[in-house]
Amino acid sequence: MDSVLYQSGESDKNQFIHNNILDMDLVLEKFTEHFTEIYHGNNDKFIEENGRRLFLLYLKPIINGNGNYYIEAQTRNKKRTDIIVDYYGKQYIIELKIWHGEEYNSRGEKQLADYLEAYNTKHGYMISFNFNKNKKTGVQRIISGDKVITEAVV
């Protein structure tokens, strides 16, 4: 199943780049669609590390040759981000979470807003892996102070 996710990223990659700018919002939308299609109903024990691996598997063919990603990069105040994607000099800060309720999710949004502040950027990204039966998957924009967070729920 993992190779299907990589192949999906490979076949989708041309729609994400416009004038050497990576459309990370669209990357999250398409990742959400593919993840939901491939892993819907999968009840295997899932840890955050698996989510990161699956997202990077999808992302790798999209940025290949023109970008890099960094896992758990350290900020100036010694905190660790989950993923930073560097594509043609623009950085995309991405936080990954497993859904443990609204309060936990709000803390994740605050954590990401703090990372954005440390990197002096206004827009960040969050992927929440939610295994509740009644979850609502999709992508939404959240305003946190002067920061914009695009959150994908899969």
C-alpha cells in the first residue's frame, strides 16, 4: 500500500508547482484524498512516526530534485519541529499530530504557531491523523493570532 502512496505523489506532482512555488495547501488536500482512499478503515496500531513516513513518501517525488525536507529541525529555543520542507528557498513548517480531542488539537495549533514565530513566517501546516469513526476528513484554514494554519484531517 505504501508504494501506491508514492506513485500517487509521482503522478500528482505536476499540479503542485507554479512558477517554482510549491502549493502546499494543494499537497495536503491531495494527500488527504489519497490517504483516506488507501487507508480508510485500517485499524492497525498507528503511531505519529508512521504518519510522518507516509506523508514524506507522498511528498518525496513532488519535491525531488528541487527541494529538501528536514525532520525534527531544532528552533533557536531548542524545540523540535516535525517537518520543514525547503523548496526553492521557501520554507514550509509542518506539524503532525494524532487526534486526541479538541483540547489536544488546540495545543498542537499553538505549538505550530510558536514554530512559525521562531521561523518568522505567517503560514504553517498541520496534519492530524484521526481514527474516530465519526471523523470529518478534509482541509481547513485556521487563524491563530496573526498566523494561518492549513490543517488536514485524515
